[in-house]
Amino acid sequence: MESNRQRKVAQIIQEDFAELFRKQAAESKQSILVTVSDVKVTADLGIAKIYLSIFPQEFRAAVMKEIEENKTQYRNFIGQKMAKQVRVIPNLNFYLDTSLDDVEKIEKELRGEGDNPIL
């Protein structure tokens, strides 16, 4: 069960990264949308798991690679934002959130538009 502190830190991280990715998208020449779908923080506030949705799908691998390469800069960014709120800045782990793809696939199957392996 998450504590209030974990939820607060996760919310701060989610809002700050959402703003950062929005600014990067505005500055970029490509139309890539990166959204922070969820953030989970461990009980000791040492690790933050950040789940990202990236659209269009063909850019997912490249964007995730770039994010992983810039992980140190992102940690410094969040450290500046949270310096007065936490003693230790959490390590950041980024994950691709494919839950929207799964929902779309299920909806397609329910409408009968998907591949039916039984028939």
C-alpha cells in the first residue's frame, strides 16, 4: 500500500515529466506525443518507475532509447525540481506502457474485427 509521501512524490514526478515532454514535443520538428501514464515510487523513495505512452508507435523504440541515454540529465532535472522536498532523488526507471494498445486490441476482438484462431 502506498503512503501519502509516495503518492505525493509520484505526482510531482509525473507532473514535471509531463511538462518536460510537452515542451520537448513543441520544440521538436517531429510530431511525437510522449505522455506519462503512471509513476510508482518505492517505499524508501529510492526508485521511481515511470510508465510512458508514445505515439505514433513507429517512434517508440527510438524515443525510449533517447530517454535511456538521457536518464542522468532527467534525474538532474527532477533533482532541481524536488531538491527541497526530498533528501534523496530517486533513481529513474522508464517503461513503455502498452496498456492502451491492449485495450484497443481487446475492443477490436469484441467487435469481431480481430483474428479469430478458433474459426
